[in-house]
Amino acid sequence: MDIATVIGLVGSFGIVGAAIVLGGDPLIFVNIPSLLIVCLGSVFVVMMKFSLAGTIASFKLAGKAFMFKLETPEELIEKSIELAAAVKKGGILALENILVENEFMSRGVNMLVDGYDGAVVKDILKTERSRTQSRHSEGQRFFSAMTDVGPAMGMIGTLVGLVQMLSNMSDPKSIGPAMAVALLTTLYGAMMANMITAPIGDKLTMRSGEEERNQSLIIDAISCIEAGLHPNIVRDALQNYIPRSERKTEDIAA
């Protein structure tokens, strides 16, 4: 679980909720028609820009902002060194005896064991990386569109409320409550865009970048392993994926 995402979401809504409760009756901030216009209205508008399958996939992808964990580059490098050492001692078939938990790396290792040419394996993995990034990009664009549409739907709801208010000017007592309801849609739109969809979209962009980095590291590692390079060379070749201050320099026994 991504603790930062959870803390940020709960904290932001908690601060706004506390301000509402301390300011008076919190129920005056609840209006079902306004919520329908902003939430469902935004989803339907954005859906016109994407396919139904893309919309569903984007909501599933949002889970990566909360429940997604990647291996660190250090962990992947250690596993790559282990694989390189095994190949150095027993050849490519020695990889069959090593458990590889990372699905992307496991696929590359299995292709090497099955006798695929190294260049073919590299091309296949690059294609898979490209398709993964394409799927992630669509999810990011979906939440970016939600961020743009949410406040606009809030303004539309406000205008609808103002029209209803002005049509009932004969009753002065209804003007104040009607104005409050009209403004709630703007509030809902701003909250949805700035406290939900924009942060999720940005977190998905960050996760996508991390996954692309890991997959690039794995592709380079598979190429080194297929070439039968010494574990020390494999380590040095993959160190570029780690900040210089965090790199390890000790030798590794073959």
C-alpha cells in the first residue's frame, strides 16, 4: 500500500471536513443533485473521449495509486547479479533453478532458457514495455480529462442552480438557500479535481515512470546475462539506474 497516497487523501479531506464541521452544520454542504452533476456528469462527459473498455480500465488503473509496489532498482540488480553468476557457472539452463518473482524479468529469463536469440528476447521485451506504457498513458489522460471536466461541470451545476433561483425570485426566503446549493456544485467540482483526480493522475504518471525504469533495467540485465558477462560487469552496467551516491562498488565473486 502506498502510505503517502492514503495519508494525503485522508488528510486533505480531513482538513476540509474539520473546517466544515467547525463552521456550523455540515449537512448544509450535502446536496445530492449537485453531486450527481459533478461526479456522474464528469464521468459521462469524459467517457465520450474514451472507449467503454478504456474507461473501466482507467478506474482499475487508479488502484495503482494506492496498492502498487515495485521492486527497487537495487533489488533487481541483485537478482540480475545472481542470474549472471548462475549462467557463468552452469550456462543458460542453470536459470531454470532460480526463482524470479518479477513477471517481466521472469518472461525474459524463460525465453533465454527456451533458446530464444538474445536480440529477439530484447525486441519482445521492448515491445511489451511500449504496450505497457501505452496502457498507462491512456489511464493518465483519463484522469487528466476528469481534472479538466470536473470544475466545468461544477460551473454548469452552478448556472443551473442560479436559473432555478432566479425563476423563484417572488419568494425572498428561498434565495439564500438556493444560492448556497448553486455554489455547492462549484465546490464539489474543485474538490474532485484538486483533491482526487489530479493527485491520482500525477501518482499514476510517477508509477508509470518507475515501472518503465525497472523494465528498461531488466531489458539491459537480460542482454548482459545472455552475453554471459561476469557478475561484476553486470553490476557496473546496471548501476546507472541508481543515483551515484547510492551505488555499490564492492567486487562480487563469480
